[in-house]
Amino acid sequence: MRINRLAAVGVAATIALTGLAACGGDGGSGDPKPKDVTFDAGTTMAKLNKDQKIRIGTKFDQPGFGLKGLDGKPAGFDVEIGKIITTELGIPADKIEWVEAPSKVREEVIEQGKVDIVVATYTINDARKQRIDFAGPYYVAGQQIMTRKDDDSITGPDSFKDGAKKVCSVTGSTPAKTIEASLKDKASQLVLFDVYQKCADALKTKQVDAVTTDNVILTGFVANAPDDFKLVGEKFTQEPYGIGLKKGDTAFREFVNKTLEKIASDGRYEKAWKDTAGKFDKNVPTAPPVNRY
Amino acid sequence: MNVLVDRFDVFASGFWLTLQICLLSAAGALIIGTLMAVLRISPVPPLRAIGTAYVTVFRNIPLTVVAFFTAFGLPELGSNASFLKIPVLDSLFTRLGMDLPYFRFFVLALSLYTGAFVCEALRAGVNAVAAGQAEAARALGLTFTQNLRHVILPQAWKAAVVPLGSVIIAMIKNSALAGFFGIVGDLSQAADELTSQEGLALIPVFIGISVGYLVMTVPLGILLDRIESRRPVTR
């Protein structure tokens, strides 16, 4: 009868909703808890702790490292490292303001004070050290090449020397500069876009024959489309990822370096990797020694 | 400001590539624009409709979106704009004949977009010609095409040259988008690379590329002024 059926549906709905509510209340318990710390007066750490707010620049489009999800928040290995540093500062992880920092503007956002740190697959190199300071490295990637699944003609950077193959990368990135040395004619072989997704699209539609950048970024794209792409060859460079912060802020840099050393041994580094990029790449990397240059 | 001297070769090759893009796009835009203008003033309604549709579409869609469609939409459709590999031209403009299609895609986008504005500028010129001229031509028995070629267009040209010049100057500035749609080595992409890749200061680099664009636009502006003063629009 109709009333019985309505009652049954109502009971079922209530049970379902309470079930969901029970799960929903748990949200955020995955984030690390902030520590209760005090810092020397005048340091950046003291200021951030006092304001209980931190702005972190990260990528929004790198699967595994910094990828914006449907809830509007980025997630990935870089994001986890950022959260760990935040909790070490005594700030809860949900007080982080995530700012998108595509490759090109990473120095600008630090110089202009738009963010406090940048954790965004940020390769340490001398040119960048002129403008900002690096803490870390916290991960060593390597440049590699991604091709279409059915294309076996490219095996490494030397495949471009004959001038027939075309490669795509992102403007202003270290891999773009490195691959230029392996090209016969930059004008007819190199395509540069502002984001890696455009390179992946160009590869799919056969406008280019390869995409080159750090292996972790490529692994993310291969994981999203395993029938379209594959990685070829070995890593042919060493790309140490660092945390960018304002030039001259030695106290803050030392704090971040100490934090990285701490988490390398207490298991948080491993957990951060396993929760994020570890889903694409099962090998947990060992945390590299920090470089106090 | 040393970057202007140290890296002059980057600015010079960037200028040369941008000049190539602008020349090809200007030629394409003038051809498409004239064709569309003739369609819009033709006495055959379906042709008028085609002309109006073209202008409505390409004048109102931003150039960035048109460039997206050519750079990322055409490959999805399976084309790499090889119809633009015109035999003689691609020995002069080497990038036209290359395998990498992004140069052709952008020139196509810029020509289509600017062609809509050229069409309107020419139509403004045609409308500026006294109605009596077209009527007299019809009375004399000239066909529509003869009318256009011998009576209207020569007079319309004088009135249209200034708006047309402005459209071309705007196109030269629009060519700065090329660097963001896969073209490596033009002025804007050179600036992009110098500031992000090598971390050079922004202001000197952008002054450098502004000089490059000014070298193209200022003489064109002066030429337009000369043409306008030499041939006053008389009735």
C-alpha cells in the first residue's frame, strides 16, 4: 500500500543520510594536527604563527604533485609537504590559502609577496637562486620523454638529433632549456606552451612526437591515459625540487630545512608520498639531503 | 638595460619572425576582408547572408578563442593546415612549409579574425562614396562587378584607407599572442622566455619588445597620415 511504501522509502533515506553524516563528520581528520610552538620574535615563522594564516603557491594541474580536485583544493605530494610545513609552524592545515603558481610566475609571486612559500615541482637552479632562495631539495626528479603508445622511434634525447622529430615542453621550464641542446633545429622541432596539458593534447593529435619534462609530471599524464602515452628511455638529468621562499630569509630557510630533515626520518615523508604520487609510482624515494648553500 | 645589448640577437630574430607573421596575416586578412566586403554589398541575398555571418562570427569571438580553435581544434579534426603550405611563399617564409603546424594555425587565426575588421573598414569606405556614383554606373549599363572595379572601389579606397590602417596596426599588436599558441621565437615568446627561463628583469625586456612592435607600427602610422593628406576625400 502507498503509505507503507512511503514509510519504507523514508526509513531507508534516513538511514542512508545518518550513515553519510557519520562519514562526513570525519572529514579533515586525514590532515596532520598543528603543533604548539613558539618562534623567535621577528622571524617569518613567528609572523605566520601569529597570523595563523599561510599562503602557499603550488601547481593546480600536475597529477600526483599538485592537482586541483573537484572540491577546489589542490592535492598531491607538493601539497602534503606544504601541509607538513604548515603544521610545524603551529598553523592548522585548513588555514592554508592555496595560490596557483604555474611554472612561469613562481619567482614573481615570491618576490611580490603574494605567497609565503612555493612548493610546485620547483627545480633548483642558479638562475633562480639569483632572485629567490631555496630550501631543500625534498625530491630529485629527472627529465624524461613521453611519446604515443604506438610510437617506438624515439628512445631518448638523441632521437631528436636528426631533425625529424618534434618535441613539446613548457615555456620557461628547465626541461625546455635542456632539450634545446639535443635538437638540430629549434625552429622546426620545438613547441612551447604555457601548461603541460596542451603539450599532452598536441601529442595525442600527432602535432608533436614527444613531450619532455620531469618524470613525475609525465607519470601523472601516463597514469591518466595509459592507452595513449608511454614513457621512454631513462632519466637524463637530475632535477632537485626545492621549496622557494623570499631571498635573504635565512631563518625561515633554516626552519624549512630542519623540518625536511625531521620528516625524512620520522615516516611523514614516506606517508606523504604513499598517499599521493605513490599511487602512480610505487617506489618510495629516499629524501635527499638538504643543500645549505 | 644591458639585456637589450647583450641579447640583441634574440630581439632581432624575434622581430623578424613577428614581421613574417604580420605580413602573411595582413595579406590573408586583406584578401579575406575584400572578399567578404564584396559579398556584403552584393545584390544577391544569400551572398550577403554569408558575408554577414562571417563578420558576426569573427568580429565577436575574441582572437584568443579563434586561436584556440585553430591550434587545438583543427588537429582534433585531423588537419594540420597543410593547405597553407603555398609553394613559392614557403621558401620565403620558411615556417610556413614546416611540419610543425603552429605557425600556419596562428596565421590562419589572425587572418580570419582581422579579415572581419578589414571587411567592415572597406564597407565603411564603400558607403562613403556618394550614392549617385553607383546609380550613374547602373544607368550607364555597367554590371555589378564592373561597377565595383571601375567606379566604387577606387573611390572607396580613399575613404577606407585610414580605418584600414588602424585595423592593420591593431593586427600587428594582436600578433603578440603568437607566443602563447606554440610558436617559438617570436617577440612575445622571446620576452616570455627571457623573463621566466633566464630570470631577467621584466621592464628592460618588455621595453625591448615594445621597440620591436613600434618599429612596425609607427612607420605604418606615418605612412597612413601621408596617404590621407595627399589624397583628401572630396565629393
